[in-house]
Amino acid sequence: MMDDETDIWFEALSGRAANDGRGAAREAQTLRAAMLRRPKPEPAVVPERDGSREAELLERARREGLIPTARARGSFRGPFWWERLAGWPAFGAYTAAACCALVAFILWHAPRQTEVVRGAPGEIVTLQASDPLALKRTLLHELRAAGVKATGYERLGVQGIDADLPTPVPDRVRAMLDRHHIRTPPDAVLRVEIRPAAP
């Protein structure tokens, strides 16, 4: 048994409910009867395909410029082939090519700095000291005081000295090297690395 008015209304509208005389059922049955009396609409007529109409529409679209003609679409031999080379996409391609050429020119003609690397690893004199930094400073000070152009460096925690000795090597420079047990290099290029002494 249905208590809800909405359920009764839907049942009456669908034609399943009996005429019980209630207001909701009576209203739904009246609506149902009115809907059934209406004539059914005719199905929409779909016209058959008309080839001449399609051709006419395509020709009109070409005349209006909505569809490019075959000559403008695929041929560079027409009188306006250069118009393709003057559009925005072509301008972007020209700009990119010019930038690439400029970068290549700059890189090709950039001044190259030559890096001078001297000596072989076998010509490096290796010293050991409890304080490698202090010994490096002492050697640099003594070499410079003797008139030798010397520079200090540090690589991977190892202190080092690179010096150009005058040729022939003066006695005061030879004496300073002997004092630190450094053999005089035959090519007048002195390379010293100072490592920490083992405990």
C-alpha cells in the first residue's frame, strides 16, 4: 500500500495505478490522457546527399578565400611563391638561423687563451714536512729574495711551488736549494710539492 503522494502520482501517470479517487492520482491520470491524445510527431526528413550543392558550396568558399586553391596550396612555381617566404613562420626561421650563425661566428673567432703546462710528473720534487704550508711560504720567500719568479699553489690538499730559475743558475739560488735538499733541475724549471710528513 502506497502512502506517499509522489509514488501514487507516478504510478497513476504510468497507467499502473487504479482509479482510487485521490487528488494526486486523478491529476496524473488526466495528464496521461492528455499526453496520449496528442498526435505523434512525424520523423524528421533527412534530405538525400546533393553532390551539385556540395560542389557549389566548395566553389563559393574558394572564391571567398576560405579554401586555398590548388596552385596556392602546393606550388612554388606560381607568380606569388615569394609570399610564402615573407610570412611570420618564415621570419621566425630566418631569425633562428641568423642567431645560430652569430653564435657560431662568436665562438669561432673568440680569442683563445693558451694554457701553459710545463714539466712531467717525474720532474716534480716531493718534500715532506710537518707543516707543508709554512715550508711553502719559507721557500717562496727565499726564492723571491734570490730574484727568482716563483708562484705557490695548492692542489688536492698538496702545497706546491712553480718557479722559473735564471740560466745559468746563480750560486745563491743553488745554495738555497741545497739547504732544503732540492736538486737543481736541468731545464731551470723548478716544481716542488710538499706533502705532510707521516706521523
